[in-house]
Amino acid sequence: MSQKTKKKRVPRAQSRLALARLRQQQREQRQQTAAQRAQRQWNKTLHHLADLGAMVKQHADSRDGKQKTIYEVTFEEKTHQFGTRFRVQRWLKRERERQAEQQMSWAERHIAWMIANTCDDHGNPWPD
């Protein structure tokens, strides 16, 4: 092996190592940012649930030897159980939409229905 080949090989290995370290740092930074964003979103969800008048309880449940967190939401004397925070957030979104729809007048609901179904007052499709 010539001296020139060996000289090239060492810096390449060092630069690959430096690149791997940089990628690892970037990955850790992205994970940390994502965790912070998720925590902010969950705090916002808890705030919205409190505004709605819902109670949230978290408890650990072990099924099949795995530890899971179960979220119990009590709202209007009904208890809903969710396995993930995401499902709680989806339920909250649907519930808020339902309440907003109840607040709408008949005309607003009718307009929303016409737009959703792309038809006029009588159910006839809009012309293209």
C-alpha cells in the first residue's frame, strides 16, 4: 500500500465520523423539539378540556406485561376511555365541532351542509 493511499484514508474516516456525530446531534435536537411541541400541545388540550368542563384522569394499566397509560375523560356524566393522547385530542376536536354546530343558526348549518355536499337548497348538484 502506498503512503498516498494511507494519507487519504485517515481523513476520510475522520470526516465520516464527524458527519455521523453531526447527524446524531441533529437527530437528538429534532427529538427534543418534537417532545417539547407535544408537551405544549397536550397542555393546550388539557386547557381546552377544562374550558369544556371535562375531567381528565390518567392511570397506568398493565396489559400483556406492558405498562400503558389510559386516559379517562368524564364529560356530561359520560366516561370515555382513550389509549393515547392523540385519541383524546381527536375526541376533543369532534366535541368542540359538535358544540360549535349546536351554536349555529339553522341558516348557518344549511349553508355549511350545502358547501359540504356541493349542492343547492334542494339537493341538486351545482353546475360545473
